[in-house]
Amino acid sequence: MQTYEYIKKPKIEAAIYKDGYNRRLRVDEFRGNPVLLWEYVKKETQANLYEKVIVKARRDQSLFFFEKGFILEGGVNAYFNGDKAFFMSKFLTDERRNSSYWRDEDAILQSVQELGRHESEGFKPISVATEEHAGQLADLYQEVFKLYPVPLHNPDYVKESMKSGTIFVYIEEEGRIISAASADVSTTCKNAELTDCATRSAFRKGGYMKHLIQKLEEELLNRDIFCAYTIARALSFGMNAVFHQLGYRYGGRLANNCIIFDKMEDMNIWEKDLSVL
């Protein structure tokens, strides 16, 4: 069960993502008294449905959560209409706090950052998806991901994402979508998360993802969105290499952030200021 809730009470407003599937509660934005927000979060976590709380805080809000035992896992510059978001996390179980792959992920990150930075060359026709492509996209994600944090295997979910402003782009071959990615746009904060990156196994190593990401960057610039970021699987050399080589900057790692691919995984943050392109 995953729901967005907007709470508005005296002295506090907040946008909260309750993610029972990934056993996490995330505060995407808030303003007002942090004490009241903290009281609300503690009440929500009493039922033991969540193992991790994430608060995306502005600089002046982050110290309060640090004092409550949260740790800084990373951040995205310009996330809040040009201001930085600090990803403050609190782990509610030892198992959720401890990662089994941290050193392996450090080695992958180091290898990625030793690669030269260059954009993709050549031309590959890329299209922006409409609701009529929802079935094909769901089929792609069904093949690529055994597990995924959100129900992208469901065409209705893909359609609802499009209606809420998510941009999907894709490459097809012989009438079949072989690779796709999306940008989840926040019109209130003026940022976009690049996500849902997938290529069918028979078509990998073709460099398709770089073309798709660059197409999404064009679409975002057309909408005056300059802050682009992604949350990539820390164990994926390929996806981290794509973002590094396209000029994205590493912004930290979220331990045991979500269920993806085949287990609960750590995720790397990468970000890019599209206004300098």
C-alpha cells in the first residue's frame, strides 16, 4: 500500500509518502513547526509498519532532525525551487540500518568515477509515450524487474503516473518498446526525478539509456525544470556509469532504501543542473 497524504494542521503543513510495500515513511516537503511534524511521524511509526523514516529537509530544518537521531544520507542541490534538500534518515531496526554490500558499492562507485565523462553520440529515434503505450511499458518493466518499488507492471498505474505529470520516453524496434525511462516532475518544487530506466536484456550494451536520459533532459528544459536527479541502484555499475558519464554529480547513498530488482537495496543519488547545458 502506497499513498500520498497532504496534512494541514495548525502551525504545520507537510506532503508525506506512506510506503507500506517498502516499509518506509517519507516526508517530501514540510513547512511550519518541526516539533509538530516529529510528533506526527512518531505516532505513525508506532504500529511498526515502517523501518525507515526519510525527511527531505531544508538546511535550516535539518539540524532539528539531526538532534532527533537522524543521519544525513545525501542531498540534492536546487531541489526546493533552487534550495538544497538534505535527505535526513532515521532507521527503526538494526537490520534496516546495516547494509551487506556497502564496500562492494564503494568499489563500484570508484570504478564509475574513474570513467571519462562524455555524452552519447549518434542518433536514435526516441518518442514521448502517451497513455496508449501504457500496456507496452508495463510489459517492458515486467520483463526487466522481478521486483520494483512501485507497481509499474500495472498499465493502469503507468496511465495514472502520466496523468500526474510523469514523462515517459521510449525506443522501439519492430513495433515493440525495447527501452524506456521516465521523469517524475514536481511542478511545485521545480525538480524532476529521472527513474524507471529499463532495457530488455537482448538489447543491452547498445547505449540506449544515455539517449533516453538526454531526451528527458530536453523535455524538462522545455518545461523550465532545471533540477534533475536520480536514485540509482548502488550495485548497478551500468546505471551509475550512465549518469556519471552524462555529467551527473554523486550526492550520497540511501541505505536499504527500497525493494528493487531482487531485494531491498541501497540507492545512490546523482544530480545535474540542467540550466548550464
